[in-house]
Amino acid sequence: MFFNFFQLLKGRVLIIQNIQSDNNEFFAKYDNTYLEQYDDMFMLMYVYLQRHRSIEGYVNLTVKDFLLYYNYNPNRSKGRINDKTYSILEFMISKEFIRYIGCYSNGGVNTLDGVDCDDMFTVQIINADEKWNPVNGFTKILYMEIDKLRYGSIKFMGKVLSLYINIKKYISGDENSTTANMFAFPSEDTLARECGFGISSVKTYTNVLCGLKMLYVQNYGSYKRMKKGKEVITNANNVYALNKKYLNDNTKEWFKEYLINNMGFIDGFYPFCDNLPNNNESEIAFDSPDGESKQMENNYTDVEILDMPTMSELHITNDLEKQKYIDDLEVQRYAEKLIKENGNGYAQSLFVLELMEKYPELDNYDKYWRNAKMIS
């Protein structure tokens, strides 16, 4: 089903085409193989172009407007984010997702190399059926989901969206399907590998998504299982759902049965788990295993999507042995600078994201927030 409306853009009237589902949700179809092949900035550009395209596939944009749309600051970090945007556009041209049409706001620039950040230029989506309209094996990226992140002033939107879509791809979109699966339990190790960032980032971005009510998480703690002839206590994966109602007692019983049949479950669950974001303040508590892929159905594709990675066993280790050396004084001074620059209204979640970008290997970001707030 298609919906047409007129958009007046710099004096040019474009007819915009969007895909609409039966429940009036507009979305882009994102091929699941793109999640493996391309990074988060590619995903942001893909959705942006799909959302703003005309019927003929033309899109007018500036690099500055694109970045501001996703809550990035143009020219931030010595132009790094700008350069990456140009690189993504050049990559999409080379892979024949789009073609460069021209830049008419600067005397007519024939190549993208000469286009400045503020210059409006035009690209055209090409190979629409092959590149932009997968029939199977895709995940819906709803524009309302994009807007929740945008209006929530979420920074690093590409990484947050990447985590969200890598979780969503495991979950069926049609609750009326007889084979629907409305929750999933990939491990944080798997999500970190698929998204290309660390487990601490997975936890932080999960917390952001939970705060926006885009994602719900439960964890049952730990359980006893047989492994190589020995009884071990295993820390469980989180269970994720897009709607809180699917994390209920029936889900718990199904999950326990899965562990019995596939994971050598002996006894549990025990009240131990540090997997939940934001110090266990998410919705409920849940558990998760290792294992095999399971055939499930989306309302738009049939793919093997329930990939359960190996569980991590619980070990008692010295924190000093596993934490890399970090100059605490340097980090704390940077934390104090962030608080001072952003004022009293600065949200803790945004502070953590900023600190994470500069110091990605920290184990505990919250302590720097507490210390900086006390000093300020």
C-alpha cells in the first residue's frame, strides 16, 4: 500500500512515496544482510533517503541537515562525522544504491567532492527492487521508531538504532501468526559482535531503549546446568521484547522448558544477575541460554533468526585483573568538564554516552557522574 503527499522543498515540489503497513505505520525495509555488511551510518543514510525520496527516487539534502536530523553535530571532532557522511554517500554510489545528480546551490558542482556541508545537492535512488525493496529476510524500521530516538535527543543514534534493529530482527512482527515469536534472548556477546561495539555499550544503549519504552528486558538470574559432565552455575542472557505484555509467566515457562530440553537445565532460577541495564531498574527479571537456531516466521519473511550464543559461566575474578589501566584523574576531569559545559539539566544517560565515546573501555561510568555532580 502506498501513500502520496506533497513536500515543498527549496521551491521544488516532490511527491514522496512511503511504504505503509496495515496499521498505518510507515517504514523502510532493511535487508538483514546489510546489518552484517554495513555500519550504523549506512543504516541511517539508507532510512533517510528512503523516507525522503520522491516517486522517481530523487532526494534533495545537505550533509548538515542529514546530521542534525539524527542529532549529530556537523564538524564535530574535527570534521570526522562530516567525512564519514561523505564516505557513506560515495560508498552508496559505488555500490549502485544511488547516483549523484548534481549540486545547484553552488553554481552546479558535478561531483560530490566539491559539495560543502551546507550545499544542497540531489541524489537518486537506483536499482530500487534489488537494493531497496527486499522480499524476504528483512526487518522493518518504522519511521515512528526513528522519531522516538530523534525527539528523545538521543546522541549516537546510529549505534542505538543498530542495537535495536539487531534485537528486533529476532522478533516476529505479527502477533497473530501461529509461529510468531514475540521475544528473543541473544546474548550480550552476540549483540556486541553483531553491532561492532563492546558489551558495556550494549548495556548502555539497552538502557537508552528501555528508557524510551522501545524495548523491554527481563532476566531470571542464573541456573544450574550440566556442562561436560559437571554441574555449573550459568549466568542467563537477557530476554528482550518490543511490548511489555510478552514478558509474562507463559514466557518464563516456555523459556524454562527450552533450557531443560536444550541446555541441560537442572535447577533454578537463582536471584543472581547483573545483566539488566540501569542497576536492574528495567521491567522484570528473565533468563537466557546458548544454542541452536530456530525457524521462526516474521510477518514479512521466513528466516532462521533465533541465534543463541554460548553462555558465559560465572567466575570469581579480581577486578584489577580484568580492568585495563585508565587514568582516573584524566577521566574525572573530563567528566567535570562535561557537567560544567552542559549545565544542571544535563541528563545522566547523555553524560554516559559522551564519556563512553571518549573512554570506551571503562567498566563503571556512573561513578564519574556521581563524583562530578558532587564537585559541581
